[in-house]
Amino acid sequence: MTQTNNKPATVILVNSDGMGRADETLQHKLITTYFKLLDDSNTLPAAICFYTDGVKLTTIGSPVLEVLRALEAKGVHLVICSTCLNHFGLEDQVEVGVVGGMTDIIEAQWRADKVITL
């Protein structure tokens, strides 16, 4: 999974509905800034995997849908945990990415040169 630009393939794991441990407004502001800066950079991850509360960022009403669409358009593979979506009753509200299982998340991790958990 090494990227074609000779930079190591990175996978980002997102397991919360935002970034950090703060009130929802601050968490959403931080994750929005993070993804926007990532989108503006020349170094994109190979994949971003969403699980537990992180799946909420890929559904209707998420504050980061626009930037996630932009990242996906640039070739970033977005994987959303189907078990988590089902747990929260969100399986019909996904707006971006590919719904997959834990096997898909594990595969992305194994193929990565580096894994970052937010």
C-alpha cells in the first residue's frame, strides 16, 4: 500500500465523533480543521477508517461531509464500520465512503506503513 509518490502509506483511524475530549462543538471544530488541513496538504493518507462514534462523521448532518468528499475525490479510501452504523441505527444515513466490516479495517491497517489514531 505504498503510495505512488514514494511517501509511506498512512491509515488514519477515527473512533470518536470529533477530535479530542471536549464538548461536541470543540471536537467538531478540531476535526474539521484537521481534515481541511489534510485536504490542503500534498501528503494524503491511503485510507481513513471510521468506527465506534467515528461513523457519525460520515452520516447526514456531519460537519465534515464536504471535506471528506474532497478527500475521497482525491483517492483517499474512506471505510465505515457496518457494525457500528447498525448499532447507532445509522446504516441508511451514510453520505460518504464505503461501508465495510472489521475485515476491511484490518486489511487497511496491515497494508499501511503507518497507522494514526485520532
